[in-house]
Amino acid sequence: MALVSFDIFEYIHDSRQAHGLRAQDYTRYRRFCAHHLRTVRKAAKLPQGSTAGFSKLNVTSENASSTLHVEVQLLQAERAWAYAMDLRELHSRTEEPRQRQHVVQRLKAAVKAAHTLAAIAPGFCDARTALAAAAYWLQMQSQLRFELQQWEAALDSAALARVITDRLAQAGSSHFALAHAMLEALDPIVRLAAYQMRVSGAQHATPAAIAVQWYDSNMKGAEDRVSATIPEYADISAALDKLSAPTGESVAFANELHWRGGTVSFASQELAAQVDRAQGLLKAASGDNSDSLDEMVAAYRKVGKIARRCHAESAVAAQKSQTAALDALLSAYAAVQLYSVCVLSAIDVTQLFNEAQSIAHTCGATTNSADALLGWLAGPCAGSPLSDDKNAPRQPGLAQVVVCYDKIRQRLTALQRSVTEMEAKLLPAVRREIRTQQIADEAVAAEAYYTCLRNYYSALLHASPACAQYVDSLALLDIVVTENVPHATALTAQLAKRDLPPSEATDTEPWLRNLAPSPDKIAQASEAAEMALPVVRGLCVGASENTKAWVHSPASRLNLVANTLGKSASVPQRVPHLVDFTADFAVVPIKPLFYDLAAPAIDFDMSAINAQADKQGTSKLGSIIGSLWGSR
């Protein structure tokens, strides 16, 4: 027979919120439990009333086999508990002793039904459902012991219920959120019981910390004492140890992510196992082994997929319960998603960078001297990785290099957008822990560095014999030296001022090192561009007699404007704006008032005006003009 899996916490939470407890209406909830209990009993074939009379039918270990039997016991316990809470409110107004006795009797009935479920659940339910039933029984028993003012027993039950719930949190986010939402009702019991038991440090500690402290110091190793109030304590402890034991491999997975010098804690044990596996593949990755690289990429994609699923489950649970623990869990899963995105982006950048460097080396574009560069630019066309045609030897290869660097810049831009989106989902403490703002700054600095390389190889492409666009090439090289390199150097210097923990070095090897360019790499790009400047300038001057003056002195070049004539990699993004008209005067709008003010200072040539008036004669037109301007 297959074991039954039933989410007890979600079932109780949904029932309470949908049928009266949202408005603290215990009477309505008790009526719902009574009505729904009759329906479930009929479906489970356990009706207690018929036309012949009443016959009591209980759920036992012999007849329990489905989720309907779990519902029967839960509804019986909830019905009695709701009646007890309704009587407690009445007793708070009347203070009649009989009503308090009635409250205790109803709580005992609720504890009895919950204890029956906890006792029979291991026989037909899976381990997590059985432990959830035990946690539910302990919650009911804690309220009963508190009502009877049995402080030690109440604290024992509440502490063990919280420990079970924390272990069940590894099963999924809905267990974590809803179970802890129910445990918040026990916080006053834990505080008052700890006060009565004179627990040290309880006055300034949270109820969760008090419960964990009590369990560690007063329940572990004290099985004889605890068994007096919790008879199934030994069985529950064994079930907890079995649930926490790792399956398959002998390595235990911790539900933590150590990244960028910080620690992110989360609940899903499945996600923790996948993160550990992906990090192991990252450490053992080799650039020459494409199979291991594909396996590593697939592992990190699965990390992101599991983290998104857990985040979605937590978001659904957040609609049912708003707790600080759930907010922290949502933030943790968002941080794991960001971790997966960053690693995958770094891997893509590294692959594209290696591809670009390989093509450039095959093309012969990685020369170390000006003479070698001049010989390469003016030399024969052999050595192209894609073509041996003498008319277009280097253009396809260098164009592909430029395309690779453009793709790198696109990946980094997408990474910046992802960081911005994920940062909105993180709590401030998590942002500080993993330094999300610094991730975006590192991506901006890396993009500036790869822009230097992109423009450098684009300049070589324009200076190749197939293009022979030496002025465009010189303009691009001048951009690299005067704009791109200083910008990348400034951004890298700002990052260098921030202290990184020693553990950060392990995160950047061997695949993530290209995401954070060093000053030495930027200096190498600057030296290459400065070496190519005089070479291309010589080609530019020798190509045409009407060369622009700024070619001889690139520092005096004019502003560059966007090139809208082409979008391919072989066309420069910006070209020189060779027409630069600077007016010596400013255009002023015409206003009639200016003429009125200037009229007295105007020296009219009256002789010319009179001569023109004589020519007009005495016609109607002349009369009109004379009426306006006057006659002689």
C-alpha cells in the first residue's frame, strides 16, 4: 500500500482562514467543522448515525488508509479546539469557574483526537506527514498544559513542536511558512512558561530562541524526564534523525549558500543539494573539456529553476500568511536565483572571450610590435580561419571577433538588468550580505573593458586591406586611448578601493575571473591601441593627399557622431563629424519692440528715398505710400 501524503498545515490554515477565524469567529468555524466532518465521514464510510440509531465508529490503525481518515481526525480536533476558544472568550467576560472547566474538557478532546492521529499516522502516512501530525498534537497539548498551568510540560511541548517544524521546513516552503504561522499562536505560551520556569535570558530573547534554547539544554539527553509528559518523545526523536539523514550519497548538504563573503540561508534541501553539486562542478571545470562545461551549465540552470519554483511556492504561501520568516525565505530564494544568473553570465562571457582571442590569434592580429602590425596590415592574406581568398582575408575573422565582444557587452547589460530586478526582491540585510550594488558596478566595469577591446579590433578591421578605411580606424583607436581606457581604468580603480574577503578568490576561479578585469589587462589594451595609432596614421596619410589635419594630431580630432548608415560588425558605430561650423554670433528672435527702440539711431538716406518717391508719381499706389511715409 502506498503511503499517504497530506499537507496538514496547509489544510488547517486554509480551513481556518476561509471559515471564520479571519474575523475571530470561532462559532462559525466550529459549525463548519461539524458539518464538514459528517460529509467526510460519509465519504470515508465511517458514518456514526443512521435511521437505525447511533453507532460510534473511530479511526484506528486497522482501518486508516487514505487522506479521508486524516481529515476525520483533524476535523474532530479542530471542532473541539474551536469550541474551547469560543468558551475561553466567554469565560474572559463572565469569569465563571464552570466555563473554565468546560474549556479544559474541550481542549482535552482536541488533544485526544490529535494524539490519535499522531499515533496512527506512521502506519499509513509518509515521514513528513507523520511528523506534521506530531507537531500538530504537540501544539494542542501545549495549549492544554498552559491552561492547566503546567509550565514545564507546556514549554516541552511547544519547544518540540518548533523543532519539528524547523526540520519540516527543509521539505518545502509551504511547510515552513504555514507551520510557523501556526506556531506564532504559541509565542505567548512560550514567553509566560519560560518566565514561570525562570529560563535565563528569556526576558530579552524571541520565543523561537527560547524554544530552541530549552530544547537544547533541557530536553536533549533527558529522555526519562520528557517521556513523562510526551510519551512518544523517543519515537519522534528517531523520526527526526531519520528525516535529517542524507539519502543516496554520504555527504550532508547544508541549507546555506556561501557567496561573495556572505551567507544566504534557505529551506529547500533539494536546492541545497543542487547548489552543492553545481559548485563542485565549477571547481573541477576545465576549459578543454566541453562535456564538463555543458554539465556545469546545466547544473546551474537547474539551480535557477529550483530557486524560481521555491520562490513561487513561497509567494503563494505569502498570500496566506505574512510572517518575518516567510519574508526572509522569499529573499533567500531570490538571492539564489541571482547567484545562478551571475555564474551563467560569467561562463558565457568567458566562453565568448576565449573564442574571440582564439580567432584573433588565428588571424594574426595579436602582434607585439609596430613593425609586425604594419606588416600584418599590409601583408598577404594567408592565415584567415574562414577564407583563403586574397581579396577578403581578414575581414570575416576580425568581424567575428567584433561580434563576440558585442555579445559579451550584451550579456553584461542583461546581467545589470537582472541584478536590478532581483535587488528589488531582496531584504536590505541580504543586499548588504552579498553586496548586490557591487555586482552591478563590476558588470559596468567589465563592460567598459570589453568596449576597449571591441573598438580596438574594430579599428584593425577597418584598417585591413579588405576595408582600407584608415580614417575610421584612426578615429576608433583614438576613442580607445582617450575615452574607453580612462573610463575603464576609473571604474576598476573604484572597485579596487573596496575590500573583498579572502573567500572571494575561490569564487572567481577558474571560470569567473574574466568578469572582473584587472588594471593589467586594461593597460595591455591601452598599449596595443597606442602602438597601433602611429601605424594607422601612417597608412592614413599615405592613402590620400587631402587627409584631414586632425589625422596628424588625433588629440585635435572633431567630435564623433552616430553612424546610421550600417548596422553590421564591419561598419563603425561612430564616424568623424568632419563639418564643424561655429558661428560668431547668436540668433535672436525678431520682436517689433526692437525696431521701435532702434529707429531713432538709424541714419536714413533721404535723397534716395525722395528719388524713389518721384518715380512712383501720383498714382493710387503712390498716394497710399505717401499717406504712410509722408510726401516731400
